Amino acid sequence: MKNEQPPQFAFISHQSIKSSAKLNQLIQFIGQELQTGGRNSAIVPGRSMTYSDAGASAYFTMPALSERLGLYLSKVATFKQRDKADARPTINSIVVTYNSHSGLPAAFIDGAALTDLKCAALSAWITDLCAKPNVTKMALLGSGVQAIQQILGVTAVRKIKRLAIWSRQEKNAQALIEKCCGLIDPSIEIELANSVEDAITDAQVISTATSSLVPLGLFEHLEPGVHINCMGAHTPYSRELPLTLLEKSTLIVEDRKTAIDEAGEVHMHALQPEELLNEDDLFNKRTIFSSTGYAFYDLLTAAYIISQTT
């Protein structure tokens, strides 16, 4: 009997993704898939969560399958609460992919890099449909792992002239400003805001990227037609934005069922991204992308990454 070598996974590293992936290409790819029914043809079971340490540790898997893309994916991740002296990442993840036509391995993909690229691209696509075309000021609240992705996503689809950054830790905000150098248009005026209200004043696009489980502020003086990307922590009872703001806005979520289960019934009538294509007058509505994550968009991002790197 002939000895057969087991199939091998390629590993697509953070550096490989960074050097080969183009944000604008992924934004376009996501749009094409949503416009042509890719979401409806995919199979996306709910994520599986396992908790320990009284909730301080979590382990989860997120599967998705698209026969039309020929790809099966499972994102496997861990969450560990850490004290301030521990510099290790709170979340670690790896994405395992298979060719769904042959059943053979496709690639292991660095989970953090895939997630960063996905969040930037999906936020950009939604912002492009919801934010007024002539916006000039963006406010960023927080300096978490998604902060730079929000800046990259919004500036990919809007000509931002002013960027106001607020963070509870000023040194983190300063580090983020330094990180922006070389990544965004140098003509953008970046300012360090003293408060949440200071940052969001006159802003037509706002992004939140914190680990806060309570609202960051009152958000009482928002621009008409403002668009908000809310990317940080959430529970069924709270997140970074006040409940009253969520109730009085047009909400957008990756998947309604997931959002209701994980971020509360306020998302009962939220729109999914593909449904935005049939909405009128979004530019004049206050819209909030209340993100909770959904493996379909990891699947699209994985398919794009594999096409660019293997």
C-alpha cells in the first residue's frame, strides 16, 4: 500500500497579510458578495462559547461555510482577563480553513490580522453607505486594538480633514497618534481631545473602540445624520453607547440574532449590512453600526487573504 503524505496547511502570517492585503480591494469584495446574495448562500452556525474562572476566561469557535467560495472556516479564540502589568494580548485567535470542494486543508491564518482587516473593511463599507459624502471630522473614542482599524476604514471612504482622539489613558492616545504617522494622509489634522464631548463636537463620523461595559458619555449634542461605528465591548444589557441613543437611532448589525443574543433586544429591528442596499435616505438618519461579530465576514476576509497570498 502506497504511503501517502498527509495534506499540509500553509500558514499565513500577520506580516504576510500586512504586505499583500489591500483594504480597498476587500471593501469592494465584501460589497460584491452582499450585492450578489453571498450572505444568503452561506451557512453560519452560532458561535460556541465556553467560560471558566467566573467569566474571566472564555474559549470560543466561530464556523462558517460558503460552497460558492469553496471555503469552510473555523475561527478558534481565547479570551483572558489580564492585569495592567501583563502585556500579553487579551484575545488570541487562529483561523483554520479548508477547501470545501476537495475537503483538503487550505490555510492557517493569523487570527488577529484577519480580524483587524475584516473590521476595517466592514466598517468602511457600512460607513460609505451611511455617512454623508462631505464629512470632514471624525472622532475616535478609545485606543484599543480596533482603534487604528477604525481610522483606516473611515479614511478609506471619506476625505477626513480633522481627527479628534480621546482615550482614558492619554499615553495610549499619544501612542495611537504616533502610529497614525505614515498610515493616513499627513494633511489630516489630529487633535487630542480632553473629553468625550470635546471629541464628538462637530464630528459627522464617530468610532468607539474601548473595553468599557458602560456608556462613555451622554452623547447629547450629536450632529444631525451622524454615523457611529461602535466596535468595543458589549453585553446584553450595556455597551459603550447609552441605551437611549441606541433606541433612537437606526441600528446596523452583522447578524440580528447574534446581536439580540449578545447585545440585547434593542437590536430587534436592526438592519443587516445587505439590507442597507434597499434603504433610502441613510445620509440623513442617525445610524449606528453596533458590531458584535459574525463569522460570515471572517469567511469573506479569509477567502480574500488566501487569494492574495497563496
